[in-house]
Amino acid sequence: MARSTVHAVALAAALSCGPVCATVVATYTNHFDIEFYDNKDDVWLTSDVLLNYGFASLKYSVSYQLLDVGLNVEWRDQNKAVLIHGGGGYSSGHYVYATTVDYVGQLAPTIAYGFFGGEADFSAGQVQKFPCFSKVCPTSHYDWITNAPPPPPPPPGPGTQPAVFPVLAGAEGLDETRSTLSVQVPDIDDPDNRDADTVIDLYRFTSAAQQLAGGWHYRYTVTNLTGSEVVVALDQLQLSGVLAPGASREVTVLADGAPGILRTTPSVTREDGPFGAMRFDALAPVPDIPSGWALAAGLSGLTLLMRRRQRASPQER
């Protein structure tokens, strides 16, 4: 069976199952107290590792139970990159919000993960008391082992090519990645039962890679799953712009390079000020994303097509 066919079968099986069928193999929660109400923990940052055949996922969630405090916390990883950030009115009225980073494809039975240190930055929120004698507190979380320090190069500046990292061991058959920012609204009759929560997906970023004759086809998509117009910021994949309620934007890329991982932190802002930012591990051609984007307008289906540069003939060199 051809590689692309095998991947298609594995991808279909994984998508039909998704995180519902995946097993939580590791979990860890950081506890914080940021208000004076009862001197008990009221903010929890949790990381989970979920694994299943053809599916591997990292989930970073922020749970809180606050009375008179506007939560705003940026949770950063061992390389100072954002895992999840939410605050202001964005988090008002919700008990849990999370970003889920999914890897889908013909994956090995187990992808190596590790336990790392990071930090929670409460500086932009209405902290009544310092949770760790400071507004920036140490945290611990799970991540793929290949993301261990030393940190990657700093984010590229304007006009430079973004860094693309090798696909982690065990995920060489990776066909798709996605990150979903969601909220979990508690059940009125059973507010302490997390299994009774209503999960509402807000925004989703996806990347997919397909091998073609002589090259690779990459597809990047952002979807606004809410009923509000939003502004998306993800310049690295040319996905920035305004999205109407329920709208999507797509970018397609043709390139010679096989897939690697491009680490990004897309953010979403609404007109009323609430916002969220998240981790998104996008498939991208190695060694980097070539230049030469061609743009075509369209809110619900803006497509940017990048064609491979024609090699000059010997006579033209």
C-alpha cells in the first residue's frame, strides 16, 4: 500500500475517534490563590497527555473559581513560548478554558513526552494577592520530549524566515496538526462535576501535509467557531485578518521540503476586547517556508497559493 494511502486510512481512523477515544496517560495541575475570599486555591493550570493509535494530544487548561477578580494569565513553557493565554472579559463567566494541541496520522504507539518547568504570568490581571510572592510564578507541565531546552532560536523578525524544527520521534507519519481553543461551561445543577460541563469550541487552527509527485502540498486553516467577528493574528502562516462568525480562512503551499514543525502562537481578539492566545504546532516544509506568497481575497475562504520557484535553465544562469 502506498505511503499516502496508508496515511489516509490512519488519518480517517484517528479523526473518527479523536480525543474522545484517547487515553490520558499523564496529568499535572498547578495550584494558585489570587484572591482574599477564603485563602483557598482558586486558579488551576493543568496539562494532560492523551495518546491513542494514530492520535497524540497535549491539553493545557486554565480552571478558576473567582468572585471579584478578573482573571488574566499567560502560561508559558520551558522555552518561554505561550501554552495558553486568556483574560479580561474573554474568561468572564467560564470555569475552564483550554487549548488542545492534536497530532494526527500514522503515529507510533507511543510518542515520548517529558515533564518541564514553565511560568504563569498574572501581571495583567486583577490579582488581589501574589500567588507565589510574585505575579510571575513557576509552573510544571508536560510536553513532547523533543521540545526540551535549550530553547529554540528567538522568533524571526520581519522579512526573515521562521525556524522549522524536525518532526518528533514517533510522529514521522504525521499528516495533520490542529489546535483548538475552547471553554467549558459548568452545569448549573452540578457545577463541581467536570464531566457534566458543556464544552464549547471557540477557534481552531489546522495544518495538513500531503505528499505529491515531486513535492508536498501544505494546507493551513483557521476557523472562527463563535457568533462574533474576530481578528486573527498569525503572520507566520499568512492567516492574519478579520473573520466573520463561523468563517474560515485557508492558505495552501506547494513546496519541495518534507514536513517539520513550525511552533506558533496565534491570537484572537474580539471587538469588545476579550482575547485568547494558544499554542499551535503547524506542519511546514523543512528547512523553511519558501517565499513568494500569492494572495486572493475572500473572508470565508481566503486562499494564498505559493508556487515553487522555477529553476533557471543552464543558459539563464
